[in-house]
Amino acid sequence: MRSKIALIYNTSRYLYNLRREFIELLQRHDYDVVGIAPYDESTEVLSGLGVKHIHFDISARGINPIRDFKTFLQLRRILRAEKPDVVLSYTVKPVMYGSYAAHLEGVKTICAMITGLGQLFNNQSARQRLLLAAVAPFYRKSLGVCRRVYFQNSDDARLLQRLKIASTAQSIVLPGSGVDVQRFRPNPDTVQPGSFLLIARMLKEKGSADFVAAARLLKSSYPHAKFRLLGPLEHGPSAQTQLEIQDWEAAGFIEYLGEAKDVRPFLTSCEVFVLPSYYREGLPRSILEAMACGKPIVTTDWPGCREAVTEGVNGFLVPVRNPQQLAAAMEKFLIDASLSGSMGERSRQLALDRFDVRKVNAQILATMTDSDH
């Protein structure tokens, strides 16, 4: 007998791009999959996978209690009509509203995936602390109805357990979302020596400005080195503006490559992957994809980012917001041409051994409805 699972996400695009392999695994195990996510350019390809798509309205980042309450009521109506056996929600608002809506509608198995804690848990400003104090009780209530709470790094799990938002009995720490190691693989023939690549949304917290500052420090001594940024422009107070990026390019420090649907050609051609993030990441998919492509990683000693790097083995960890130490770590690859090859091989092996998406998805499927893990 087939079961029905509802996957709740804040974009159809991410549901398709990041969970396609999991959807296919669910279908092979006799699940009918309902994708509850806002309509966007990926909705049709989701439907092409055999997913029943249902649109709902959500403000992914805004704080508007009236609009958020309407989202919550809309999710209740959808779940009441669909009657899924299992609900699995991703990202903060779908987890909070989707999990509790599922509870009120009598869904038997409710699970949540914490894909990172974002800016809310950075506690850098009085506003963030006030907002966290307001949100924490409902977050606690929502996760309290979940059978499983999946984390992508141990720092997030420990923090939510310490705040009594999640319990140790519920919590399972996964090695990120995993990566398709067959789709992302090395191509040594395309590697450009002395090239460094950052893939991220153009946000200060993702480390784009620190990457440029490090490039500025290195460029005069290593004029042949290439420093490239790939990722979409964003809006909001922490976004890097198009004018800033144009100024960086005009000064000759970086190349901005825009946004790409397929990042593999850019990953395989770079020598070193860099992500100096101080965002509360889950475990950045970009790092895992770079590792699967056989790249050494330079990233921050920060929740999520540090999960993928063994210092001095497949890359280097640097302090957050420290362009000087970031430049020093990057310079090691410019000094020693053999370093990227040996570290990249270790990255690839780690991806195969620990981060293969098939292993991660199998763990989720095995623990989602079982009473023990």
C-alpha cells in the first residue's frame, strides 16, 4: 500500500534542485510525493518528476505576523485536504508553520530539516536578540511535535538543544544534504592553475567582500591569479550591490560570473574553492559540490562550514571576517603548485565516503518513521 508524504519548502526551485534525488528515492519506496512550495520556474519540472505540486504563499525573510498567520492557515487547509501520512518541512518558516499545522491536522509522522539557522541566531544585534526571544517559543512548540529533527551540523543541534527548542531524542545530525558524486566529479583537463572560485548569493555574510579583500592583498604579488565570484545578486541591507561588484571588477581584483544554472563547468575549472562565510550555514551545498569535483576548500572555522574540512588535509579553516588570514591560506596554493592536487584528491574521497547523497537520503528514509535511530 502506498503512503503519501508532503514536502514543504519555501521555493520550488530549491525543492527540485536540492531534493530531487530524495524525491526519486521516496517514489521507489512507494511514496506518493506532494510538493508544497511557492510557484516558480521549477514547478513544471517538479511536476515532471511525478510530484503533485501545491502552491502556498510565504514571505521567506520578512516578518509580518498577519501574513505569516495567513500562511499558517493556508498550510492547515492544504494538509487537511491532502491527508499525508508524513510531513517533512525544510527551512525556518516551513518548519515552524508546516510542522504545527500538520500536528493540528492529525498527521501521524512529522519531521523537520534544519538547513541552517541563518541570521536570526547570530545574536549580533539587539533586534536579532529581541526577534529570537519572540520566535523561540513557537519554534520550540513546532519542533516539539516532530518525531525527527534533522540537522546538517552538530553546532546547530547543540545550540537548539541548549535552548530547549529541540531534544536530543529527536535530533539526528546528517552530513549536510549530500552531493551527487556521479554528477559532480573531477575533470583535471579543465583546471586553470592559480584560479580561486567563490559560489554564493552575493551577501556580505557569505564572505564575498572578504574574498575580494583577500584577492586585493594577493593580486600584486601574483598577477596571474584569478579570483572569481559566481552567484545571484540579492536585495536587502546585507546584499552586495551591483555597483560594488562593478567597482571590484574595474579595479581588476575579481571577475563576476553572474548566475549559472549549472555550476559544474566553473567548479571543475577552478583550482581552489573558497567560501569565507559567517552566515549560520547548515552545510553549504557549494562546498560539497566542490569537494566532489576534487577541489581543496578554504572556508571559515564556523558552524556548518567547518564540518566538511579536515584542517591541512583537504583544505584550510580561517577565522571569520579576517581577509589577512584568508589571503594567507589561499597563498599556500600559489606557493606550492602540488598542494591543490593532493588536497583535492582527499576532498573527492571524503565526498565519496561521507557526503554521497545516496547515503544521506538512505539515512533519512530509514529514520523518518522508525521509532529508533
